[in-house]
Amino acid sequence: MDQPPRIIIPPSTSAAGPTPAPVPPLQKPPEKNGRALPIALIGGVALLSVGAIGFAAGQRSSDSSITAPEVGVLSETTTTAAPTTVPPTTSPTTAAPTTAAPTTTAPTTTQPPTTAAPTATTTAAAPAVLAGPPLRNTGTVRHAVLEAGILYLRGRVPSEEFGAEIARLAGVVVGDENVINQYQVDESAAPVDSAPLYVSDTVLFPTGGVDINPAFVPLLDLGTKLLSVNDAVSITVVAHTDSAGSAGLNLRLSQARADTVRQYWIDQGVNGTRIVAEGRGESEPVGDNGTAEGKQANRRAEFIVTGILG
């Protein structure tokens, strides 16, 4: 059986695709395998290189009068020198993380509140118990101690108002600024009590003598005022001696000293029945009788005031 005729296409033509349209003679593309294009490129590069070399030579000769900048110094004409000199100097100085704000803001604003609270609590609690002379075991509901012109009120009172009234009356005698109210409120505390006032300040006497030194007159005048403003007040004068001499002689000497102080207040117009004079001789020393200072401290008159504190 006869086969129809076939059109045979050469391999080179099938690989290149369909045959392109004919190109006009004036627009013939350059040959791919020709040498015209590479030669033209080489020539252009050579011309550019020669021109650049000539320009550099001319520029070098025209700037020969300009002094080259020193290494590490920046100037407006040498901008290319900056990259080589800047990194060594800027890298240490720009290590700013150490001076950044985190270290100054957080710690300083949070700490003052925590330190303020403990200080207030510790300083407020101590003075009410520790201020003034040592506490005395008097066996009474309340008492007071006068030392160096300051009156310390101690013990228990049935109400805050009761204690404030006693402090007010005491302030009339020694001054409000000289009264320290250390009373503790206890509703079961008796409102009526002997409540003695112990005067730590004493009147001192010379050896074997009974005369009152004028230096102690202001203390005695304080007793005069106390007796004058409150008719319920009474004072007991307790006098002492040092150990020099016999016990009998010292007992009589101490009584004479107590009587001298009592007479001073009588001379100021105080009723003598409100003053008790008691001599105790050498039996209650407060100083060392082996020293002059101790003997002087023992030659003394002490005072116990009753009726002022309720």
C-alpha cells in the first residue's frame, strides 16, 4: 500500500524554531560569532583608562600645594580619612550602656518609703519607758520623780483625763514644759492614792553643819510654791549625815538639818503642820564614805511630797 508523502525538516531547523522573517539589508544584526563587538569594547575601555590616568596626574599636580591632613584629624577636604580614624576614638566613648538611665531611676524612688517606716516606729516607742531617772518600787498606784527640774509622772491612772489634770496641776508649779506625763491608763486604778513625789534634787550641808547654802534656796522656793498652790500638799524632809562621828551624834545632827529646812518654809508663811522633819543619821548612805565626794553626797536632805498627784 502506498504511504502519503512526508515533509522532512532538517534537525538544525527544528531546533531553532520557525524560520524568522527576512531582515532588511540595512538592519542586519551583528554576527554572534564575529569579532567586531569585542574589539569595540576593548577600545572603549582603553580610552577610558587613559583618560582617568591623565585626570589623576593633572589633579595630583594641581593639589601639590595643599598640605595633607594629619592622621586622626578630621577636615572638610578629607572626608575619606574619617572611616580609618573614627572607629578607635568613638568605640570607647560611645559605650553609653553604663551611664544609661536604668541605674538612677528604679532604686532611688523605691527605697525612701521602706526606710522611713522602721525609723518612725523604733524612735516613738522607747522614750515613754526609758526617759528620766530609774523607776522606784514605792508600793503605790502612782508616783513622780523630780530630777534636775523635770517632773516625771509614773504609774497608773483610771483615765487619760485624770492623768492630764494631774499634769496640769504639776505644770503650775514647775512649768508645763518641765512635766513629762508617763502615766498608763488602767480603768481599775484607784483615783485616791498617796502618790508620793520623790525629789531627787537634794540640799547638801557642810561637814558637821546645819546651815543652808544659798545655792539651794531656789529648790526650797519651789517647795514653797508647791505648798502655796495646793492646800492638800504636805512635805516630809528626810535628812542624813556621813559616817564621821558616832551614830548617836549623827542621828541628832541629821534631825537638826531636817528641822532647819522645815523652819525655812515656816518663815515663808507655810503652816508647820504640813511639814514633817525626820533625821535618819548615817544609816542610808548614797555615796562612798571613803571619799570626799561620797561623804558630801551623804550630807543631804531629801524631800517626799504627798497630796499633789491624787
